[in-house]
Amino acid sequence: MKSKAYADVDPLIEFDQQTFNQQMGANSYNLSDYYSFSLSSNIPVQTPAITNENAASFVVGPLAPDSFATVFGANLATVTQAIPIPYPTTFGGTTVAFTDSQGVAWQAPLEYVSPGQVNYIVPDGMALGQATVTVASGQASFSGAVPIAAIDPGIFIFQGTNLVAANVDVVSGGTQTYENVYSVNSSGGLVPAPIDVSQPNTEVYLIIYGTGLRGHSSAANSVTVTAGGTNLTVAYAGAQPQYPGLDQINVLLPPSLAGAGDVVIQVTVDGQAANPGHVTIQ
């Protein structure tokens, strides 16, 4: 999908690391701290057999090349550690190795390791079709079959909420102002921050972060986004330029959404619906 032509907004919004850390309330510089990568009460307890899932949606199914994935199991690592960029292919004795449908071997970059969970990036360039993945550590080795597909769209959600992990880019008078989709309440929790789309001579863009969608087809409307059922103009959908495995979608929020309140953001890629999230429109 090509970028919509507009003068004031770069379709590849620079992803500022420090701002992103502050928004997520993170204490380190690793994506596993920012999004719903870590185990939480709404994720089923895993059996000793490994389960590979989209790291944003936690859906078991095909994985896409150059996307974030999570494997759950037991004895997957001997340490617990979030790993900074550049992501290594081995850490603390843990590796994630693939053999693709053409018999080619690949090593996956690791973003987080722990005994029960490992976050990794599905190697870019893998052949589509049935692959074998093997997670090895100093204690054990586990293998399983994983289908590889061109896309596996997932949208990151701020942990402990139903809020889409996103930024707001307000363009007015030739200037850009970046805002959050949340605020922090007195208990330290994240709550929705209403997005104002009613100001005159202003364009408001929602910058949504996900994974597994950069391989979408070149067909018109291959990526669609709705807010409360309203179709949004998609200005960009593809790789986020700074972080491996991270994708972004830039959509224009029209003034007609003013007063909508809590709305569901639904992304669909080549007919495949991603997991939904929410924002609040003032």
C-alpha cells in the first residue's frame, strides 16, 4: 500500500524510543516491557509442549516472516531477561531455530527469554508453508510444526487495558503535535485519553502499532481500518522503520467521529481480521 500524499505528515512517523518508554511506563528499553508480551492472568497456563503465537494478538496459527512471535512452554531458558536491540540469535544458551518448507535452516533473533516464554522475530526470507521450529536451552529442546504465511496481522494492546497501542499525530498550521491515547490515573493505571477530532483546519492521525502485516498484497484496500464501524483512510501500512519486527498503520480520523466516545478499532489485512482494540473519541 502506497502512502497517501499529504505535505505535513511523514507516512513513516519516527518512533521515538525515549517517548515510547515514557508512554509505556517502562523501566527498560525492550518491547517486551511495553506491550502485552509478558504472561498475564488472561493468558491460559501452557502445557510443557511449546505453543507459538502472534506476540500481539496471542493467537495460535500461521506466523509471518519478520514479525514478532511468542513461544510458551517449560524449560525454554535458564535465565529471565529482556534483550536490547540488536537482537541476538542466542542468549543465555537459548536458541529458536526454524527449518522452512524448502529445508532451509534459519535462526530467530531473540527479544526476551524466560523459562516459560521466549519472544522472537520470525526470520525474514523464510519460505511459506509448513516449517519446523525448535527451541533449545541448556535444559531441554522442544520442536513443533508451524505454518508460515505472508501475513499474520496482530495489533499490540497496552498491557492491562483494551487500548490500542498507538500515538496520535495532530497536524495543524504546518506543525505536528504528538499525543497519547491514554492518561495515567491516581493508581498508576492507564485510562483512555479522549482524542479531539473537532478542531477546524486540523488533521488527526492515529498511528497504530502491530506486527505480521507488512507482507500484505499490493491490491487496493488490502489493509482496511474501521473505528466504531466507520471506514478510515489508511495513509500507510507497513514496517515501522526503527524497530525490527514492528509494523505501523497510519489512519486519518475524520471530524465526523466527534462525540463517538469509546470505539472499537478493527484492522483487516487481505481479508484477515486482526485482534480489535479501543480508543476514545472526544
